Amino acid sequence: MTIDRPRIDLYSDTQTRPSRAMREAMANAEVGDEQRNEDPTVRELCSMVAELLGKDAALFLPSGTMCNEVAYRTHTQPGDEIILHETSHSLHFEGGAPAALSGVMLRTLPGERGMFTADQVHGAIRGDGPHFQRSRLVSVENTTNLGGGAVWSVDELDDISEVAREHGLATHMDGARLMNAVVASGVPASAFARGYDSAWIDMSKGLGAPVGGVLAGSHEFIAEALRHKHQFGGAMRQAGIIAAAGVYALKHNVERLADDHDNAKRFARLIARIDGIGIDPDAIETNIIYFDVADTGLTAPQVSERLLEHGVRIGAMDEHLMRAVTHLDVDTAGVEEAAEALRAVIGSA
């Protein structure tokens, strides 16, 4: 079945399309055999991300999910346990990969907006003994996805990594939207990632590239991660064509993330005026907006379907919750039109 692309697509920031300039960079990229580490553009991208995150080395991977799963496989052994938030992407949206690919268990922690505390981590670490699975890794997500694009404080991240180190646990940061956190807070990416043994950023979300993520860590970690990349089928050939999009994105599309944040806040303020919409506009930090339609007389899937008739796509997360994500392909006029479409749909209920 063919689905026409909506004029205004706020389903996710993965809906971005490469710009003409990015396509030109891809077309002109120097390439080589990525699997043999002979692709100069892949090497350039990995060097850029390693420096950005303050790590020794980095590895180009086809997707953000593979970044998480390669990291998990590298840090753990079957039967180990990973401590993470109960709303984490790797728990809900990666197809059971931690169990299927690494044979690990997940210990979930609650907390507002996708974040937990160092004290919670301390309390979740298993005791030593043959009856218990080993607590092996702490995984955080910055910004938080189901937490509404919230940005962690560096102090809390440092406290969590310190507790992990004290107990011999490794640390990992899912930084799919880490550059959104950087732009929103003014904190360098390396400061966010400094206490974490591995961290990655996604090229294909707000940065606007069509594919790929880059995982960074120590030389030893990346050497082992490369083995798991091959095991998971992530090795590529002349991958410089797609890596060039990431290089372009890091050079041209980071600072403009502030526009997405401004548009998200504007959209939140506009829809907060619609009767029946539940949202706190002041809670919007980056480019993710969650809102509740329970009091509109419509379900979230109904609202989502009716918005398509107006050329607008916004995702339904459950019966009443919806998520809109701003990005470089939707400007201020677009979010204003989307808000008006939502007003029309709710008003016709």
C-alpha cells in the first residue's frame, strides 16, 4: 500500500529528507571499503564524533538501534543485567533486541520525564552471589524520548556514572538526540558524555541525514564493538556516500536545532489554547511535544487519522496521548498550520 507523504509531517524528526546541499555532498564523497577501514569519509565522520564526545574512537553504524545494541553486546555477557529507565527506547522500540542479541535482563527504574537518580541506581545494583544476575551496565537516554525531550543535568549524569564506577558497572549513553540537548542547554556534548564508557549520536533525526548513527568510546571498546558490528550485519562497503551526509549535518545542521526547539514551544503554546487539549507548554525543552486529547471527545488515533485529511501527520502513542516532533522540514508557518488543523479537528468532534 502506498501512503502519500503529508504536507506537514510532525510524526518524528526521522521524517527529514536530505537537502540539495547534503545530496551534493553525498554525491561528491570520497569512498573506499568501509569494512576494511579504507573509506576516508567514514573515517572523517568517526573522527568528528569521537572529538565531539571526548572519546578515543568511534564507529559508524547503520542505525541508532544498532548503536545501542552493539554497545550492550560489547559491555555485557549473557545473563547480565542492564539498569535503565522504564521508558527507555531500547526497552520499548528495539524489538526485544537486548534479550535476543545479548541475552541480558533489564532492570527498569521510574522517574519523571525519563530520568532517574544516582540513589536509585545504587539501590538497584544486585548483591554478589550465585543466585543473582550481575548488574553490569547503566544506560541513560539524553534527551529522553518518552520523557518528552527532557535534558539531563550534567551533575546528575556525573553522579550516576560515579555510582556505577564505584560498583564496577559500565555506563552507556543513548544520545540519539544529544545535539538537541547541547543546543538547548549550551553544555558541550563532551561534558554530557564524560562519565560514560560509550555514547552515540544519531545522524538521521534532527541533524537531517538519511541514515546512520555513530558510536564512540575507548580504543579497546571500539575494537570489540567492531566485532559485534560484523556479527549483527552492520559492516558496509563504500559507505562514505551516506557518511558524507553526517559530516555535512555536523558542519551545518547543529546550531539550527534551536529553530526546531522554538517551533516546538510555539506549537505547544498554540495547541494549549484548544479546548480539551492537555499540555504544559512550559515543559517543552527541545523538539518533542506530548499532549493529551482525552477531554476532546476523540481518541488519539481518531485525531491522528482526521489530521491526515488536512495534510498533517502527528502520531498517536496510545488511546489518548499524541506526540509531535519538530524538525528542519517543518518551519514556523508549518507548525502554525498544524495547530490550526488540530483546532479544526477538535472543533468538529
